[in-house]
Amino acid sequence: MAADQSYAAATAANRFGLGIRPGENAVLNDPALWLAAQLRAAPDGARTFDGLPTSFDYMQREVEFYRRRNQRKGAAGVKKGAAEPSQVNALRESYQEAFGADLRREYLARWTIAADTGTPFAERLVRFWSNHFAVSTDKLRARLYALPMEREAIRPHVNGRFFDLLLAVQTHPAMLRYLDQGQSIGPDSRAARRVAERADGAPARKRGLNENLAREILELHTLGADSGYTQADVTEFARALTGWSMPVVAPQRLDPGAASGGAFLYREAAHEPGVRTILGQRYSDDGQDQARAILADLAVHPATARHLAGQLARHFIADQPPPPVVQRMAQAYLDSHGELTAMYQALIHSPEAWAPQGRKFRTPQDFIIAGIRGGDVAVGTNPRLWEGLLMRLGQPTFQPHSPAGFTDVASDWIAPDAIWKRVQVAQALGERVPRTDLDALARATAVLGPHLDAPTRQAIARAEAPGQAMATLFACPAFQWRI
Amino acid sequence: MTKVTRRRFLGTLGAGAATLTLWPGISAAATGSETRLLVLLLRGGLDGLHAVPPYGDPDYARLRGPLALAPDSAQPASKLDGTFALHPALAFAAQLFGRGEFMPLVAVAPPYWGRSHFDAQDCVENGTATPYGAQTGWLNRAAAALAGADGLAIANVMPLMMRGPANIQTWSPPLPMQVNPILLQRLEPLYGEDPQLAAAFANALQSQGQGESMNDMQSGGAAGSNDAMEQNVPAGKAGTLPGRLPALMKAAGSFMAGADGPRVGFVEDYGWDTHANEAAILGRKLKELDDAFAAFHGAAVAVWPKTVIVAVTEFGRTAAINGTNGTDHGTGGAMFLAGGAVRGGRVGGKWPGMAANQLFEQRDIRATTDLRAIFKGILTGHMGLGEAVLAQNVFPNSGALAPFDGLLRA
């Protein structure tokens, strides 16, 4: 293979993919074509996720739990606020156990697809968008839905129109709960008036508009910060979004429409009536379609194009991506009226994206996945090990603690303690590499390609045991980078 | 149900991860009369001349320079007899020696004398005269020959020595948090060349108490933990936590002590490849090994009288030290037998001497005993395997190699 070609293959596999797997040769023949082919269909994985409950299933079980709990409480004559009797605790525990088992399957499927996928570029895009539309499971009522959101809302749309992706995310219970949308009520909506009438002059229980989702859509999901929208735009958008909700709004509050058949529920009564004006554009009151029309315009806004292109380029090329590439990507996106693949194509056809000197620091998740793939390490049947490693390395799955997601630049991840823990994890990974017919040096050559320099090669060759040789590979500086 | 908290999630996931429920009936005191054999493979090439210093050999002090140890050193080695002593870190082993339950053997090696880690380890594990001479391991074949004996490998992936027809369970703690000092030595120059990572790596070594380890770490210095990963124990802080190997040996001891526990066990360790700064690294590693013997003993008191532990490595190291206060790959090395069934309290093996004309290729201790002869001696006397089975199945084509005699109590 020509030198250029071997660099290109390494770039495709590592910078754009999830790290090379032994025997994964397709990338070597035509690296650019290998990437492009992954944009033509949905990413691998449908079978891996077979049999997992849908968000609607989860929500039905939530509904069922509250119904049974309230029955038991009523039967036991428990007053509001009093301690729960033991039969309620038992009920709670049985549901928790079942949800815990489902969560294990969800996490395991996510690790399994990362290890096995034949479309690692598409899989990386899935994870990019998951982080772009970050939900954090430390918000307890979003916890059950974060992993399903990736399966249900992101994965099917990752190679489609951004609007479809955006809409699927904003109507998913994970996002609706994480950013408190389900509880937002228009101040002049029927629901608000009902509450006021019932209060009959007494100070009403404080319920009303919640701007959280509207603000993050503008700031993080579409236009980007400092793109010119105002607080008035945020408030108007929040008003338009009122009514977007789900059957179980929050624990202990069931909506009568719970049996309506989906995990998304438009609650007409909570919707703020009236025309809305956002970024100078008027939107007539079409109920739930009002916010949908706003999302459609936001999706193809030039600021959104720049924001998305900048983030994608930062994710794949460099912490400070070359402005011309960002410009080309944004333009391709606008020219195609919001097709994500047009933006991806512009990315992979940019010579800057293939520059051998470019590099991105592997996030902890990337690092572990690349180790699993490069070492042909069995994911096993219990995701606890991998989730625990990620937590130690500071990137617990779906717990970024912020709607901005995990950081994507090297300086945030490079710290002495982090490097030390990587060496520990490298050792743990090295010990898990199957040893039958293992040639660590050949493996290192396959994994790092032309980036395996002589000192690293020597360090690996000198290791006292195959597991330690693989640990050296995983812990060496070159492996910490997507190059 | 939103109380499916993270802690609860992990708690549910983690249930049983490190419990000893693998073997039914393990809680009962051992009542079986069956003997136990544990092989501990020290990967990397333990320097026998540092662990069991032949202080009485006329050439030893000259060849070893600053690495030489003796009963009258600043840190006195335990005198075993007129020729050999034991490294001061091996304190528990020295006690066992005094009770007649510990026996170093010197000048031993597998039949392969080629100085490659991988080839030598392969040979030690496959039980033939050549690297890659078999796809299965001799300890597995021995377990298969012991009717109904299960085996236990304390490892994440099945090591060659335990591969084969017999039923072997594997067990490992969730995550080793201790970092192999040799791995750090190998990484240090690589990180030095990466402008974005060099400072972070150097600081990590410093703050983890390893900063001086590359230069003049004192024995017993940095240790690590292998605690469950979700425990937020600061890993690698100097001297505060038990090492990886003792934890593995404790687990092995717990499993094997059960009445229905495995009769055959395997534990492996690495980090013995001491090309530089050997005194510091071996000071730490031998302390760990000593703690490991003690940990197994503590966990397996019930079966200790019926136990033989065989600690073995793939080769010894050069007779002379190199230019970086370390030693390079050699040939004849040392091994240890420990346990109540061992006829210890003496040093075994035939010492070939360290004079230039006595060394193998004028650099290594000449191996005078084939490791397989030791293994055979234990498998016959201790585990009751017949010589024919040993010569054909366990160590193929080894009929000419007699079992080493006198290793066991009558």
C-alpha cells in the first residue's frame, strides 16, 4: 500500500471510525469510499436492539406502577405525605428490579454495537448526535428514556434530514422530561385558567411557562449561542411549545390521555393560544404544528448550518477546525435544504480532514471502544465493567451533567489523573485480549498503521507478556489520539 | 420508579461480582483429603540471583555490584544456608522456610533456552520441549488426568497453561488498579515525545507516588489496589493498599480451601522484566509476592497442609548487571515451592557456579534442572498421577526425564 493510502486508511478507521478491528480490511481498499458507503443507509444495529422495550412500553409500565401504587395506598388508607406501607415498598422494588434489568440490556446493546458494528463512521455519528442532543440521566425522571432516545430518535435519522432528527428528539420523552417541557403550561391556556378558577382567588399553585427546552433548542441544538436570537424569541418559542408533553408528565402525575397510544402526547389544554413571532417570523396558532413549523425553519437557518458544521468539524477534524471546511459543510447543508449527508459528504471530501498531522484526543468512550475493537476484547454479558471504567475516566454514559453534553476538545480531557487512569484501563483491557494466536506487534501495526513509530514498536516488542504488550499499545501516546 | 438510582443500578449489576459463590459448598470447612496444587506464573523473567542471592559464590558480588545481596548487607538477606540467602522482602517466605514449608530451587529453566519472553513462556505453559509445541497447557492436561478434578484460573482470559480438555473456571477481580511499573518504564520515553501529553504523564507519575520510581524507588514503595472500580479509592498511593497479586492469591486460596474447591489452580503475574532500576522494582515486586504467599496461606489454612504452591518464571537473568542497574534476559533461574506438603527448609537444585567457564554462553546461569522434572515430581507424589500419564499426556515425549525426587513430605 502506498504511504498516502495507509495514512488515509488509518484516518478513516481512527479519526472517522471507532478504531480498527483485526481483519477489518474494507477500509484499506478505498478509505473515502468506505466512509461514503456508510452514509447510504441506517447504521448497523437493528438486530442488536431487537426485543428491547420501546419508550411507550416503559411509559405504560410507569402508568401501571402508579395505578397499582395508588390502589395499594388507598386500600391501606394512607394519607398524603404519610410513610408508605411495606406493600408499597415491595411494589416499588419489584418495578425497580425490572427496570434495572432493562437498563442493563440497554447498556449492553450499546457496547455490543460499538464493538461489532461494520459501520463505525455511522455509529460515531449516532454518538455525536446523542451528545449534541444531550440528556443527563442524573435527572431521575429522564433516566429510563436516554438510551431508548438514541435508538428511537437518533439512530433512524442520523443519515437523513436534520429536521426529522430534531423533531424526533424534541418529541421524545427523554428530552421532554430532561428539559422540563412536559410541565410547561401556557399562562392563558385552558389548563391555567382551570387552575385559577379552582383556586378561587387564593394564590394558585405555581404552574406556568417553562423556557428550558426552548432555550436549549436555540442555544445548543440549532442556531447556537451568540447567533442573534433574543430573550423574547426564547419566550415566544416556549409559548409555542406548550402542550408538547407525554402521558406521564412527571412521577406521580398521570395525564388522562395516558392511554392515547404513544410516548408523545400533545395536551391541547396546556397550549398557549395565539400567534407567535420568532426571529421576525410569524407563526399562526396551529396547535402542536406551531412549534413544528418553528423547528422546520430553525433546522434550515444559516446559523444552524454554521453551528452544526462547526461542531461536526470540531468533532472529526481538529479542536480548531479550518474555517474553509466549516464553510463548505454549512453551504452543502443549506444547498440540500438540510440533508445531513450533504454535510457529511462535504466533510469527508475535504482534504483538510485527511491531513496526517491532524489529530483529535480520544474521549474516554472512544478510548475504551477503540481498545475493545483493537484487542478483539469480548464485551461480555454485563455492561457494568465498561460503565464503571467510563465513570472512572470521567465520561459516564448519558451523564454529562449538562445539556451541553460532554466536551469535545483535548485540553478538557488531558490531565495527569486522567492519563494515569488511562494506563490503568489500558492494563485492564490488555489482560482481556484473547491470547490464542495473538501477535501483539502485528496487531499494533494494524491498529496504528503508519502512526506506529519505532520507539512505540520497540516498547511493544519488549513487553514481557502478550497482555502487557497490548496494554502498552493501549496506553501509548499514539493510541490516545484519533489520527 | 424513578428511584432506579445510579447506585442502585450499579448495585444490581454488580451483585455477586466478587463473591465466592462460584464453588458450591465453599463455606464449609474443608473436610476432603484431597491435595491442592497452585501454579503461580511470574511473567517477565524473575531474577533468581536477586531473589535467592548466592552470596557464598565467589563470583557473585563481583558480577552483581550494587545489586548484590548478602546476610550482612545493609538490608540483610535471610541466610538459608552457606551459599544462598533470601531477599529481605520475602519475610513470610523466610518464616515458612524456617518451618520447613518453603523451598527455593535454583538453576532451573524450561527446555527452551532462547531468551524470548513469549517463546519461553509458551514452553513453560505448553509442557513440551519447544515453544508452540502444543495448543493446550500441561496443567490442564494434568487436571484432565485427575478424574473429576476441576481447575481454576485466576485470569480474565484462559491462559495457555490452563487450556485444554479439563473443565476450568476462570475468575478475576473487576479491575486491576495497580499499574505495572515496567509498563510505566516503557511508556515514559514515549510520552516524553508527545508535546501535548508529556507534562500530564510526568505529573501523573509524580502524584501517584511513582515519580521517583524510575530512579530510586525504595523497596515496598508504591503499591496499588484492585478494588472494585466504583470504589473511589485513590489507586497507587504509596504503601497504603494491598497489591494486585496478594488479592488474586487470596481469592485463589478462598476458592481452593473449600471442601469441593478446585484441586488445581493457576495465578499469573507480570512486571518481572527488570532491565533497569532492578533493586527498587524487585523490592516492591518481591514484597508483593511475599504478601501473596501470606494471603493464600491466610485464606487456605484448612488445606494448607495438603497444598503445594509452585511459583515459576520463564527464565533467569544475566549473571552480570547491565549499564542501567538492571539485568537482561538469561537462562537458568529460580523457582519457589511453598505449602504444608513441601519438604522445605532447604534450597533445591544443582548450583552450576558463576565463574566465566561455568556460565552458559559466558553470561547466564546454566540450567541444571528442567522445569518439567520439578512439575513431574509434584504431580506424581502430590497429585498421584502415574509416570506413564505424565510422560505421554501431560509432558509429551518426556519419558527420558525422571520426576525430581524429594520435593515432598513423606
